[in-house]
Amino acid sequence: MKTYFLNDLSETEINNLTRRTAIELEKITSVVKPILKDIKKNGIHAVIKYAKQFDGFESDRLLVSKQEFDEAEQFLVPKIKNAILTAAQNIKNFHLKQLPVPYSIETMTGVNCSREFRAIENVGLYIPGGSAVLPSTMLMLGIPATLAGCKRIVVCSPSKNSKINAPLLYTAKLCGINEFYKIGGAQAIGLLAYGGKDIPKVNKIFGPGNQYITAAKLLVSIEASGCSIDMPAGPSEVLVVADGFANPSFVAADLLSQAEHGVDSQVVLITNSAEHAKKIIAQINIQIAKLPRREIASKALGNSFALVVNDIEQAINFSNMYAPEHLILNVENPEKLISKIVNAGSVFLGQYSPVSVGDYASGTNHSLPTYGYAKVFGGVTVEMFMKSLTFQNLTKEGLSNISETVETLAEVESLLAHKNAVGIRLK
């Protein structure tokens, strides 16, 4: 993990530090495009072919059976069930507050406008299952989808030996989901976007994944026969702002907790003390030796860096430029900095707020924008599983009151049929 000093860097070098490792878009797209094209043409047969090729799938049955759901629940020990139930309740409590409220207003006499919300009818949830299976992501996507009222919620996740991880199935059942396909990778995105025999397509896909998943989601989102997506989501990342108040072992643990996600993850430390940076990096070297996923974390640290700044204000300025997925403010009185945070997916305040609690159970959503997209996107919410509709209801008096405005603007735009649609009603 290389250390930089802000005072030694040019503006160009500072900007370069905010850039993530480049996605090999051309290479990945060349792999993903033919898969999607094949699935679009040949449906479920192509999906199963790729599942066998890439994931070692050994069955012709993709759909998880009721028996498999029931066995997963029976298999789990109470400790795991209780942890999932506690996390689910916290996530539900937080997301319930996000249900949008309809409203109506009379914008002028006789002109009544209103806004209401409807759930997206068919949604697809992609749950990663490569080096780590994530029932937590099932909660983060399944609960808001259920709260929104989506009629059909479809889940795809890669299987091992044609079986799905028991905690993941239990969590899906807890969310009220019964349509679950044992399929991962770009082929899963293709199945969700285009559908297959007896499997209708979805209207929108949610969920994180590797570069191939991200590429597949982006490709189907720009195709007329494809579907919408939640957001581009790349490798996991965290940025920690730490001052002399921060415990070096806490900061090191936070950085490693994200580094262990994958080799392409990135973790960033910003501190106003070179001595403190050394202590934190020393702790990283001690703690990483004890991690089962130390090889993954070590490679991620190769993509990462520490930045020594003059003061915390500079740290916040850099963080807003970087726009991290996760931002930890492990500083004294972090609440004073909240108003200064502009770009971040989810923010963790103080020394006792590790990203881990947000990843699993505090209640906030962990499906967040990465790769700098926090400048324009927020994390997954209930509203993302819904869309708004507006309504207008005019009385004759109302139409008369607004007629001159509409007719004048129609003339300005040379759209005389628009003008006539108003005038003909008032003659």
C-alpha cells in the first residue's frame, strides 16, 4: 500500500489518484456480447449451456424447488437464523421510511395535479456467488422489492454442484421469494433481460457483480429488447479519513474488511499525520497474516494507497473528488463534517461504526454506487423498485384559466394541433 503526500503531488497526479483501475471494457464486452446474443436467440438452452461451461452446472433444472427451500431452512442452526432475522428486521425498519408519499395540488383554480407511485411489476435480483456467497445482498434487495409491492421478484445466483447455499435460500424465502434460478454470470443477466421458455423477462435488474456482470447489465440496458438496471456497480471500495483520534488497529481492520472482497477492490486511507499512517499500515501487515482471504486482500492492497494531507478539510475535499462507495470518518467529532460530505454511497461516523455493520445489519442498504458513480447515484432504495405517475384533472373553468398560456406556448413552438386541442374545448 503506497503512501503519497498531498503537498508533493500536482493537480494531475491528485486527479489520477481518484481514478479506479481501468475496466478492460473491449475485452470483457467481446466475451459478454456473444453470450447475450446466443441467449436472446436460443433462450434457456443457451443459458444452461453457459452454466455448464462456466459454473460446472450438472443439472437441467435451473429453478430451485420448494423442497430445496424447506431443506435449507431445516439445515440452518438457530444462531444463523437469528442473525438473519435480526438483520432483516433492521433493514425493513429503515426502508419502511422510504415509502414515497403521494400528493396533490391545485396549481391554479380548476387545475388539479397529483403524483402517485406504482411498483415495477417484474424485477430481477442478481446475488453474487463466486468466492463468497452473500445472503446479506439478498436482504438488501429482497426487502425493498417486497416493501415496494413488486408482483414478481426473480432471483439468480450461481450454484456450486447445482446447489444453492442454505443461508441464501433461507433468506430468499424470508423475503417471500420463490422464483430462484441456479444461474450466475452474464448468462443470468441474459435470462433476466430476455427471458426463456416459461420464464418471462423482467423489467429491471438489480444487484452487484464482477466486471462481466456489470458489462452484461450495461449492454442489456441500452437494448430495446433488454431491460432497465439499477446502476453500474464495480468492485467494492472504502475510503477512511482518520486523524490522531483514530485507533490504528480499528482503521486497519476497516481497510482489510473491504480489501478481502476481491483482488480488484480498492481501499484508501487519508490522514493528517504521516506517523499515524505508518502505524495503520503496520497494523494492516499484522492483521492480514491472520486472514483466510489474505491473498485476495494483499492483491487489493496493491491497487490501494494512503494519502497524507495537511488537515481534515483537505481530506474531505479529496474524498468528495474520489466519491467512495463507503466513507468512514474515524475522526474526533465526525458529526461536524456531515454537511461537508457531498459524494459518497454510505457514510460511517466515528470509531465504533465499521462498514461491516452497514454491510450486514444496521439497516441501511449495502448495494451502493462504486467507481465514482456516487457523484450521481445513491444506494438502492424502495423508490428504485417503483415509478411515479402524474395525473391532471381540469374543470372547464380551469382549462379556460390556463388556455392562453398553453395556446401561446404552442404557437411559439409552431405546434398548432396542440393549440387547437385546447381551443376546440372552449368554443
